[in-house]
Amino acid sequence: MPATPSTARAINDRLALRLLQQEGPLTAGRLKQLTGLSRPTVADLVDRLTAAGLITVVGESGEQRRGPNARLYGIVAGRAHLAALDVRTAGVVVLVSDLLGRVLAEGSVPIGGDAGTGTAVEQAVAAVERTAEEAGAERLHTVGIGAPGLIDPVTGDLRDSAGLPAWHRSLATALQERLPGARVTVENETNLAALAEQREGAARDRDTFVLLWLGHGVGAAVVLDGALRRGASGGTGEIGFLPVPGTDSLPSARDCGGGFHALTGAAALTSLATRCGLPTPPTTDGAGAAAVVRGAVAEVTGAGARSGDGVPGAGPVGLVTGEEVPGVMTEVLGGTGGGPSHRFLRLLADRVAVGVASVVAVLDPGCVVLGGEVGRAGGAVLAGLVEERLRAMSPLRTEVRASGLGGAAVLRGALLTARDRAQDELFAPPERPAP
């Protein structure tokens, strides 16, 4: 069935807007080249989008820099403001951006474990309002929230999860009430991190991959053929419940203590570090486990404090990138190094590889990205060790990569999701009244 004129116009408008988003300001002539549309058609769409307040003249291009043909058109970034939230057990991180995703303001608020649900929600909402005010945003068009826990695939709500604060489930409703007209969406943090890695991070060249989240707990996000897969109940990636060898019991429907979590959760890693003779961190949460891993990586690579977050550019890299590595790193990757840090990293890689091998056997993703606090702290060193172990366990060739976005992955994913939703609405053609 041929497209109607209005449908054709809508398709052309969206194409032009996406190009302006990706390429930046363009002249009408350049839009004609990139879209393949005729000059009159491009002129019409430029007039429509300008009248709708979606694009405007932002400058001129060319040697003479004058006349209609030299006008550069760009998206009106201030047409909508967006907020992204990374909701943690002990607080919230917020950023506010314009329609193009440029960050205008950032904020955070710690929330104590003894705060009641009402108090905690009020603190989080106030942080969003305060950040929006600092950004000069009179109203927020879309708010994207990243949180731990399962998302109901039917309602889109955060489901009740053991061990998570009750205020997490109340936050989206409170924001919707306090921000009239805003579109509020909630997504699992690991899923958002995967979307960010796919668009801007370590998986930019992959349509199919798995993000393994290693932090306080463990989780996974699955992207197949370019699409995030959530599963029938929203539970795709609940890898903490995966039965694995090396644990004292089997997991139950309410407790993942006997599953993969028992090998790679934060408490298990700090216990492993102690047994290997490494200093025990003051806390056994994700931050404490990450500190142990980061310290071990720094010791075996000689990077000291330079190793930072374990993200690309912050310290030595190894098998993942193919760059030359120091001799001590070769010992770690080859399994011949000594010392508590060497032993700890090898045992950690063995544990991680057990879960990764199960995922690879079922999905054959070809690529696994290590994220979360522990994954980031291990960086390319841990990724290289896991890839080596996996190569010995599975006939399926799988590349293991370190996160390319560090601690910003969840926020970036929440922002990208909010921006996509806002643009889908703003870039849609206006509905015409029925005759």
C-alpha cells in the first residue's frame, strides 16, 4: 500500500531531524544530499520543522557565508529538558540535559538507611527539582530512572524486590505527581547500562552482546540483534540465581545465595580477598569489593593510584585491546604470577568465567562486557583473565571487554532512553482533526 502524502512528510521530517541530531547543524543543500530528497521537498520540510519550533537557523556555512543556501539549520535544543536518575540503595544521582543530550546540571543526594519512605522520596524529588532549577529548566519533558530490581513488562513499574528500599518503588509515582506533564519511565539499571554501552561505549560495534553487572549483587542484560530482551516476566539476566558449581547449596525462588551470586557478589569477593591475604575493606558492599579489586589490579600492574576506576585510559590494558602489556601483567594473564593480588585476580576470573560460560553456551553472544563497580575496577585486566578462562571452557569464541563508560553507564542509559522518548513524541507529526 503506497504511503499517503502525510505519511511521507512524517517520514521525511523524522529522517531530517535524526540527521540533524547525529551530524549537527546542516544546510538545506547538505540535507538534500544526505536524504536523497528533491530540493522542493527539503525546502518544504525545513519550513514545516521551523514553523513547529523544532529547528532554527544557527549560523551560516560556505565561503561567502550569506544567502539562503548558506543557512545552517540545527535542532532547537531548549525545546525540551530531560532528567536522568541513577537510583542507588543509599542515594540518588541526577542530571538534567537539553533535547540534544547536553548536560546542563548535575546533582546528588545521600539517603540514609534509617530514612522512612516518605522522607527518602521527598529528598530524591527535591534533588530533581533543585537540579532542574540549576539547569534553568522551567519544566521537565521526560524523566528516565535507572534502578536495581525487576521491571514489570506489562505496567512498567518497579517490582517488589527483597533487599531493596521501599522508597525505590514510590519514587516514580511521586515524581509524576510533582512534575505535572512530565513523562516518567523506570528501567533496570543493568539494562540501561547495556543500552549506553551499545550506543556510546564498549559495544558500539556489536548488535548482539551481554553485559555482566558485577557489584553489590550480580546481574546481566541481553541485547540480541540490536534489541534489549527483557523476557516474559522482565527477568532476563537474573544471573545471580543461576545454579553453578562451587556453592554450598542451590538458590531458591526468594534467595540467590546458593547461585552465581554466592561466587561473585560483593560479600563473596571480600571474603575471597581475605582468604587470599588481602586487606579486608571496611564495607562488604559493591564499593568495598571494587576497592579490593582495584587495589589488586594496581599492584599487579604497578599502576598504583593511576589505575583509578579501571576504565579505558585509566591504567594498563591487555588482551582485550591487543596492546603491549608489562611483564608482570603477562604473568597474571598467563597464570604464573605469585602473591596475594595475583592469586585473588585469578580466582576471581575463574568464578566470573563459570557464569559467563553458562550464558555463552545458551546465547552465543560473541561479546561480553563487564560492568558494575567490580567490573569497572577490574577493567581490562579482569576482562582479559576471564576471556582466557572462557577460551579454555567453551568452544564458542567470545570476546570479553571492560566497560567503556565507567560509573556513568546507568545515567547515560537513563538519559538516552529519556531523549529517545522525548524525540519520538516531539518529532511525531501533529494529528490532524477528523473531517
